[in-house]
Amino acid sequence: MDITFNLNGKERVIRAEAGENVQVLLKRLGMRSVRNSDDGYGFAGSDTILLDGRTVNASLLIAAQLEGCDVVTAESLNEYGKLGPVQSALIDAGVVQSGYNDPALALLLTDLLKRNPNPDRAEITDILSSLFLRESAYQQVFDAVEIASKRIKNPQFNKTTAPSFADNLRHVGKPGGKVDAAAAIKAEACFVEDFVAADACVLKMLRSPHAHAYITHIDTTEAESMPGVVAVFDHRNCPDVYYTPGGQTAPEPSPLDRRLFGQKMRHYGDRVAAVVAETEEQAEAALKTIKVDYEELKPVLSIREAMADDAPIVHNGVISYGVGAPDNLEEQNKTADARDGRIHFNFPFGGDPRKNIAATGHGEIGDVDKGFAEADVVLERSYQSRQAQQLPPEQHLCYTYMEADRVIVRAATQVPWHVRRKIATVLGIKQHKIHVIKERLGGGFGSKQDILVEEVCAFATHATGRPVLFRHTREEEFIATSTRHVAEIAIKMGAKKDGTITAFDVDFRFNTGPYGNHALTVPCNAPAISLPLYPCDNVKFKVTTYYSNIVPTGAYQGYGGPKGNFAVQMIVAEMADALGIDQLEMIEKNRVHEGQSLELLGKVGEGKLPTSVPVAHSCALGKVLEQGADQFGWNTPKEEPAESHIRVGRGLATMQQKSGIPDIDQANAWIKLASDGTLIAHSGGADLGTGLDTVVAKLSAEVLCTSLDDIHVVSGDTDSCLFDKGAYASSGTCFSGNAAKLAAEDLRKKILKTAAHLLEEPFESLDVEYPGIVCSKDACSKDKRISFCEVAEYAESGTGCGQLMGQGSFITSEFAFPYGANFAEVAVDTRTGKVSLRKFHALVDCGTPVNPELALGQIYGASLRAIGHTLQEAIQYDDKGRVVNANFADYGAPMVGDLPEDFLATLVPSNDPVGPFGAKSVSEISVNAAAPAIVSAIHDATGVWIRDWHITPEKMLRALREK
């Protein structure tokens, strides 16, 4: 059928299929901005368009509804070579991170400002209610609207919404926008989906309807013969290779317990078979014809079920070790079931699959018995957490194709180098035959550290020779990707009457789900991130991670920190209450200080122990607490509501994180001088929207005294960049940034050396000044000057030294710890159990903030995610282990209506000697303290302690009744 409509002001006559979805149609017409985050449910808003002046979701329309209409997409805002007022305002305010949903945001706000040039907060909130912003949350959008409103009237209007830091530096610490933000806000080609060829095949996965089962029979013959089907894969025709999905440095501290397809199903949604077909419709039709018989097994859903003596065994395959096999390994393998496959440990880390144990760890300093004997009060408590989903706006996806005999992988990944290594292992080919191109990520939050689609997509291409796209549905995001580990933590703490903590004894139990990716490192991060906030002479902990049949867990921002910190902060708050001491006073009395040795951290590592006892080289926690208490009004009277059933309370919690993993992580970069004196930086780091490419550009420009506009960054490409362990463990600024800084310093030396030859001056007498000029330090020789351009032209000439390039490699044994605190005020409705967050202030010491406006955006986004985990988010199961809320609407992630009434992020600087120009990490730390801050505020309001989060109204009412 032919349809006539106006698209962005131009009449179009389009042939469309009957019933064709408008989102699909517009993508076919080149409208990249109309993205699909939610399988056409119209929840996320990434597919927003204007239809005859009204905002609608394109995925909820069929093509025939466009007849005679005016259709406007976000591309209508684009003007070549410049940004519109709303687009530029969103960048200036720090809103744009990944940018996946931001074109839709720009369209919505532009439409609002056309109708009302001066909207109030309620009107802006109403517009934002149709859009899911998981990354930067919504807070900075209000600043962006104010800027855009004034910029429409005066294009020269400018307003800085973030403070500046490091007065002695030109670029670092100054607001300035992301170097890649314009491409994202204009919906230019930058995400994996933007590069998929029209003739690409589609891979669709048949998934297990059971949480625990054996496949007893599978018949794919009908599927194989269907039109358009290229191949069908299952456990019978895939490589017999076991690996871990966790993207970690080899040898991985995770059991290698996954195969592309297994005969045993270990979770609801596990892989049964894959169909590769020429169209999505053909693949889905073929899936329906595959016949599978199962032998159902009892699912293991909780830690207690996994621990039971008669518990079903999740991994009953043959066990092997790289080194350090236990003496009884042969005995263990006598009971192995061939249908379970194999499980391999690179080295011993306490796994015991026959007891459903994936990993264990422990550590101790001092004498805990002595510490408890010295205590006037001893508390013993147990705390629990639930399973939460990362919910990146862009689902997991991968596009692979062949170039000659090489597999090209366009991936939305945080770990391109680990992806290459894993694919090479699975396919049995050398790494140089694989080229991974990390495209822009539409959000990751840790989930895209795991290899969940790339290896099966690459296998399909390698096996068929065809280009293949594999993209998860939103339901698959819930049931087949990484989620936050579940934890149960038993903690014992002793303290003297004056509040001095004398001992901790903590038993950390974690549920890793069906596969053991991160089964050691996430749980070990729980004590590592929480206990050092309260340095104590007597501490003991143990960690046990259990296999189960819940949907997969893995890396999620905070990486064990939120669970561990919840337990530690809560028992400190409960102890303060028991002793009659103000919570802030209790924290201040026992907190970590700058320069303090963190002895406990010498006893816990991520695969291996630190080579020396870590030190808090920089720590502005004292200033964070002082400034936070003052701006929050900690010591001021609470504004009590008129209704007697509403109770108001305040609480706080401190937090800590790392900035990479010393002695394990490595980052590399190189920078080359172009012929005109401009620079191209090649960073192995993977920017996942947090601004790492901007960090690399700023650090390079700072060292080389050049304009930011004169530096282009290439990152995350395994052919053109050097190795980098990836974007995880909060390592980007410290590791990838330091590598870029070292590369710039190396290039600076080479430029000075070459200039010294040309100027006939001693190397030591020369310096570099802005913008890209080499000159003499001697005031009497200031006329001796040469530009980077002149240096480059000589270097590349027939008598020159060759193109100038600098290389940097960064490793360290030293830690850089960011610190922070959350202050919360809640109102609890004792009739309904509803907890409303009236005030939430997040303060973070991230050293020198390299990109201040982006740092604030990351704090806002991480804080709102943590608030969501605390009050409303959790994956829910039925008694057979099937997820019952695997969609946006039922899951309940926070949106703009869930913002705290008073929401404030604050950067508190310090100067760290490990990070580049004193910088530390900023985003991941910000998920670690919301839960204990909110729960301690609930106690202040009601006298009730909630020790099982998330805190639903039902739990709140139950606790109030029990009180």
C-alpha cells in the first residue's frame, strides 16, 4: 500500500506493508532517532515522534495511520554544523551521557518550549513522564530547559550549571561538554543498530520455560527446512568449549561453567536453541516449530535452598582445575552427570559445586574475640537484599560479519579486548582474526561487562559466513542478562559506650544464580568497599557464593558494594541508636581518615591479594560530612506534616569505592601528531556514556597545552588501539586516563626534542605553551618559537625523524578511593506504608572532577537507580522460578515522578596522588549508600528497622504492625 504524509516538512510517498509498525517504517526511512527500548510497549519513550503536533510513540502506530499526517522526528532539529538551542542546552547542563534516548528528549522539550516559552517545573515534569532516563536521571533537565528557553531568545546566552575546579589547569576540572555529545543528541550513526546492513540475518533464541531441567529430546528438522532459515544451533552442534561470561582479565577468578548451548537448563530463559534466518519474522516462525522435551528438576531459588543437605545440584558436571586441584577431585567427579557438561577453575578460590558453592573467601585482622570482650554493647543482625536489573535503555545486541577470513564484531560492550579473547576461545581461532569495534553504548551499568550476545553472534557468522544481528528483547534483558547478586549478610559488631567500634564479624552469603561469572569478585567487594569506612583493629569476615536457578547475575554498578555497605552502615546506625548517640556523631567518631592504612584491605582481593596494605591517600570524607550536614540541615528541626499519620525522619550513610583494581588492571594509549599539529588519541578504554573519551581528550590537551578542538579520540577498537582491560571497577579515569596522560607526556618529550633540534636550543631550555607552541623558557630568547604544525611538517619530511607518537601504559599497586555520603529525609504514611523521599543529598569526593557537569549527572543517575533499588525495584518469581515482572511497567523502575522533592548532588574535591591531576572515580560509588540512608531515616520517623530491602509498602506496614 502507498501512504502519503509529510516527514519533517517534506512530502513523502512510501510503499508500506499492511500493518507495518511505524517505528520500523521510520527506521527504514533513515530516522535513527526513533529507537526501540521496550519492544513496542510505548513505555521508554525512545520512539517518540510528533504526529500532527501531538507526541506519540511510533511503535504504537501502524503505517496506515500516517496517511495525510504531519510526522516530526528528532532529526527535524538538526542543522548541519551546529546545534539547536535545546540540543546544546542538554549538553551544557550535563544531561547527555550515552545519548540513546536524548534525541527524543530534545524533541519533547523543543515542542514544549514552542507551546510555552517559560514552562514551570510541573509542566516540564509532565513532559518528562513519557520518557525513561536511566543514566543521568532527570534533575539536570530542569536546568537545560531554563538555558534553552533563554537561548531561543538570545543564541549567545550561556549559563554554567556546574562548578569549576583546579584553578591552575586549563581543561581539567572545567565544565565544557562531552566531545561526542553532538553526535548522540543529533542521532547520527553511533550505536550498533545504526551500522547493520540491510541484508543482515537475524538470530533469535529459543529459551527454557523451566528454571531447572534437562533437555531429553530436541527436534529442529522442521525449523531447518523453513523459508529463509540459514542455520539452527543447539547443544548438539556448537563448540564443546566452556568459558565464563564475565569480562575479566585472564585467568578469570570465575568458574568456566558456561557453554554456548547446554543440555541442562539452569534458569528460566536459558538458551535452548538459536535460529539464524534472513528476516526476524522467519526466525520467530522457525522457533515455534522446534520440539523440545524436558526432564524437569526442582529449582533452587534461595541461598537457604542452595545450602540444604538435600539441595538439587546446579552444576553436577566434571570438575577440572588449571592449577591447585584438590586431592579429592577424582572422588568428586565420580558422581558427575555427563548431561551437566563440565566446570573448570583456573585456580582454586573455594568453589565446591557439589555443595552448590561457586566461590569462597575470608580474611581477618586482630582478635575479634578480644574486640567483643572490650565492647560494652554487642549487636548481631541479619540483612538481605533483592535482585535488581540494570535496565540500560539500549538492549544487549551485537552485529557480526566476515571480511575475508576475519570476524568483524560491532559490539555494545564495556570490554572489547575481553570480547575478542572470549570469541577466539569459543571459535577456536587466533585473536588477530577477530576485530572488535566498540560502538557507543546506550547504557551499561556493568551488565555490558559480561559477554552475553557477542560470542553466539560471532559463532553464527563464523559458521554460516553471513552477517548476523542478535538483539535481546526487553523480556530477554530481564531473564537472560546480568542482574545484581542477591545477598544475605549476618553481622556482629561491638562498641564501647562512647561509640568506639571494637570489633566486626561478618558472614557474607551471596546468590550468584546459574553461572559463576563474578562469583568471587562481587561478593569479595562487599567487605572491601564497606568495612574500611570504619577502620577497626579487630575484624573477621567470610564470603560464600552459592549457585541457584534464579536468572543470571553478574556485574552491576557498585559491584557488591551496595549489599556490604547496607549491612555495615545499618548496624552502625543501629548501634548509635542503642547507645543514644547521634548517627552523624557515631560516623564521625569511627570513620576513615586521609593517610590511614586500611589493613583489612590487605586481606581481600579480586583474584589475588594486594601486594601491600592499601592507604587512603586522599579522603575528603570529613568535609563531605560537615558540608553535607550543613546544606541538608541535619541539626535543624524537622518540618512536621499536619497529618498525624505522616511521620518524618532523617538518616545518612557514608560510602566508598575504588578507582580500578591495582596489580590486576592495565590500560594503554597512544597519541600521534598529525601533519598540521593537531592530535589523534587512541585509547583502549571503552566509553560507555560516562565521558571517558572526554577525559582522555582533556588530559591530553592539558599536558600538550592545546585546544580541546584540536584533539580527536579513537577508543575501544581492537585493531587501531592498544589493550585496555575495559570500563569496569570504576577504572576509566584513573587507569585509561592515566595511560592517555602518560602517552601525552611521552609525545610532549618527543615534540620538545624535535623542536630543540630545529631551534638549535638545549632540550632543557624549552617548554610548551598554549596553543601548541614550543618556546624558550629564557625571557631573552622568547623569539625562538615553533608551532606543533612546523614540528610535524619537519618530522614527516624526507629529512625528518618520522611521525611523532607518544605511548603510555598504566599499572599501579596503589589505590585511589573516592568517598561520599548520602543524607535522606523521608515521610512515612503509617496508614498505607508508603515511603516518600522528601530530601536526598548526595555528596562525593572524586578528587579533582575532570568533567564536573558530567560527574554531577552520574551522581544523579546512580543515586536515582539506588533509590529505585531501595524503594521499588526487584525481580519477582513464581514458585517454579519463572520471572513474573519481566517488563518495564511491572518491574517499576523510577521515573521523573519518583524524584525526591529536594534532590542535590555536590562535588567535594580532594587531590589524589594516584589519579591523573588528582582525579578519582565518581559514578559507581554513588549507588552504595542510598539504601542505608533511607532505611535509617525510616527508623528515625517510625522507630522501625527494615533489614530486608527493597522496602515495599507491604513490608513497611508489616513492620509497623509488628512494632
